Amino acid sequence: MGEHARRHLEAIRTGYLIYLADNPLKVQLTTTLPRLLLQGIFYTMLGRLVGGQSGAHFAFIGAIAFAACTDTVIGVCDVPMTDQWSGTYYRLQTGALPPGAVYLCRSLPYLTSGFLYSLLVLLVDGPVLGFAGSLGSLTAVLPLYLLTATTSTMFGLALAALAVGGSRDVLYGNLGSYFVLAASAIVSPLASKLRWLAVLGEVLPLGHGLKAIRAATAGSPWLVQLALEVLVGLGWLAVALLVVQARDRAARGRRVSVGRLHS
Amino acid sequence: MSSGAPNGAARTGFATAVARVGARWVRILAASARMQILVIRSHPAVPITAVVQPVVFYVVMAGQHGGADSPAQRASRLIAILLTSLWGATLWAVGGILRREIAEGTLARNLTSLTDPRLVVIGKCLGSSLLVLTTLVGTSLVLALVTGARVPLDAVPWMLLGAVLVALSGTALGFALCSLFVLTRHAVHVTAALTYPVFILGGLLIPTSLIPGQLSWLSRLISLYWADQFLGRVAGGGAVPLTALSMLVLLITLYYVTGHVLFRRVVDRARRKGTIDLG
């Protein structure tokens, strides 16, 4: 194994250790997982209220993908913030890997757990909500759910990069998550008077991915939506890396830690 | 006749003493509430739960009835959204009060001061509740203007009474919850976990008719359910639902008593273990 690959693997391993320290398994099993299952039930019931049984199915497909956002949009904000809180950013600046690469490696546990949350909501909430018959078709599109977990992680990382330097990670992460919920048609299709929100949904994660998933389960063409979701993810990845690089350059120029850029 | 004057003087003296103590309590409550508002007004939980969340819930629910509902139905839905968001806001803004006291090292000073520490904590809960409720009412008014939701003018006094009771409900709930949240180091996760049970079982956005029969009785233990019944009925121009009003007052009292017992136990436990400043 090359030195470069070994360094990346080490960054991923460190990321997992930090993730487990912040989110111990016992806490995840007793609080996070029940919350996610109840969240899936809540949004599916909202969908039923808005659009009847077909609305419930629409919302259930969205709730599976949205379950990941707890970690991929909100949780992932901890990745760059950890160095700010711990005062360790200078170690990244002197490291062999650029900060952006380290953040990407450390984001992997959030992506993985986000995808597992989606899987759990599918497998547990599905039968509870009366969608046992849809499990087959939805399991077949799990790679598309993995894609939405990935694109939302890129989005979360971009928000996190913007939050560094202050204490706005909670605000940005939650705002991002709510924007996705509102504009990406997670629970119900946007009402006609709110179609303008669809413009925002075009550049947010999950929107195109969910269109692809709904089309794939209905037997309609879905490759174009898949390509658009990939583009959205790449766009947010570019934003994340550019912001990290710009912040790093500004911090070096002013000879301060990134966490002190605004002070 | 001769004993009348001393009795009257004693009664006046007693009334003066009670008034003095009452005024002191009100001053402490007001100072604690003001301090708490200053502390949390810039906390992200306030705009997220009291502005963003209700707007997003409105957007999600906008397609209900194909958008062809009456102004009263829209008002009723807005009240349900407001109360749903209030639960989240109560959890985040009020539930963390005692935890913050420990983190900032002020709990020990509070417990050893001349003032009853519960008065300070309840004042802080009241401050948080007032801040989030005022913000939520502002958000709801804007949404009502945008969506055309209307309530009859003669319902306004009852709505104000309902708002006062909802603020007291949030205060009492927060008082009970903040004692619970200091029992764990992972209070943030526990706080998040408590959000959805009430979202689902509270009978607010999700009608109790959609909840399985074995679980629907749980709604009756949640003050926000009765607040929704009360506010929804008066906003629709119906008769004042006295049962809902009585149940709301009863549950607020029950939450306060629970908070009182929990607070005493948590403080006793912390004193025994020597962890007052450690959580």
C-alpha cells in the first residue's frame, strides 16, 4: 500500500474514532435509532394526512432518504468544527494531507451511519406502516439511497465549511436539513402556490435522487435524475473544498487558526 | 369589641407580609426570566424551532385539502403547527436550563443562596417559554397573514388566555424536563429522542384518529393536546371547551408537581455524590 493511501486510511480511522467518541453505540441504540424510526413514522403519517395512502407511500420513500440527514447534514458539521473546538487545526495545516482531504475522509463515518439509518427506517418502519409489500422494490433501489446519503454529506460538509470560524454549525446544519425537507419534496409534492421553492430544490441534495427512486420503483426512466443528483453532489463537494481552501489560505495569511478568523 | 382591633391589625400585618413576599418572588422570577432571555436569545435553537420549523411544517402541509380549505381550517392547522413547534422549542430552549447552570458553575451558588433555587429555575423556564412562545406567535401571525387564516374577533380574549396557559405549560414541562436532562451526559441525544413521541401522539398535526387505539389515550396526558383542543375550538368560533381548559390547568399543575419532586431528588442525589458542579 502506498504512503498516500495509508495516510488517507489513517484519516478515515481517526474519523471513526472521533465519531464513536461523540456518538457512543449505547447512546445511538437507545436514543438516536428510536428517534429516527419515530421520525420516519411521523413524516409518513403527515404524508398520509396530506395525500391519503399514495401520499403515505410518497412520504415513506422520502422519509427513508431524509433519515440519513441527521448525520449527513447536521452531524457532519462536527467534522471541521472538532478542530476548532480542540484547537488542533494547526496540526492539519502542517500535515501531509490537505485539510479538505482530511475532512472528506472523516466524513465517511457520517455517510455510512446515514445510509444505515435509511436502511433501518426502510426495514423497520416499512412493515410497521404497512409497506411490507414495497420492501422488495425499495431494497432494489438501495444504491440510489446510498447516492442521496453521499450527496447530502457533500452538502453538509459545505455547510460545515461555511460554519467554521464561528459557532454557527448548529444553525447551518439544521437550516440545511429543514431546507431539504421543505424544498426537496420529501413528504409531499410542493403545493402549486409554493412551486417557486422547487428552484431551490433543484440545487439541494435528495430532490433529484428521490425523483429517480420514485421513478425507478414505478418502472419509469430515472437515469437523467440520477445524473442530476450526482451533479448536485459534485457541486456541493466543490463548494466545500473551495471554502475550506479559502479559509485555510486566509488563516495562513493572517497567521491565525481558522477558528479565529472572525475574532 | 376590644379584641377586634388587635385581630384586624394582625390580619393587616399578615397581608402586608404576604404581599411583601409575593412581590419579592415576582421580582426574582422576573429577574431570572430576563436573565434567561438574554442568555438564549442568540441561541440557534430559538430561530430553528420557533421560526424555521413552523414555516417548513406549513410548507409540507400546504397541499392538504388541495389548498381549498376554509380560513378557520387554516387557523386550526396553524395552531397545531405552533403547538408542535412549541414542544420542540420547549425541549431545546427550556429543557437545557439546569444543564447550562451546571456547565457554567452557577448551580452550586443557586442552591446555597438565600433565594429558593426552584424560584430561580422556574423563572428561567418562564423566560425561555415566553421568548419561544412570543417568537412562535410572531411566526404564526405572519403565516396567518400570508395564508389568509382568520379567527373571529370575539375569540381573541380566549386565545390570549390560551396563550398564557400554553406559556405556563411550557414552563412547567421545562421545569420537569430540565431535572431529567441532568441525569445523563448525552442530554442532547435524549432531547432529540423525546421530540417525535409527542409529535406523533400529541394529537396536534397527526389526528388521534390515525393513532392506533391502544396508544391514543396517551394524547390525553399531553397538555399540548388539550391546548390544541381549546385553541382550535375557540378559533373556529365554537363554544369554550371547559373540559379542555380544566384538563390543561390540571396537567400544568401535575407537571409542576413532577418537576418539583424531580428537582428535589436530582439536587439530593448531586449533593450525596458531590457532583453538583459536574452533572
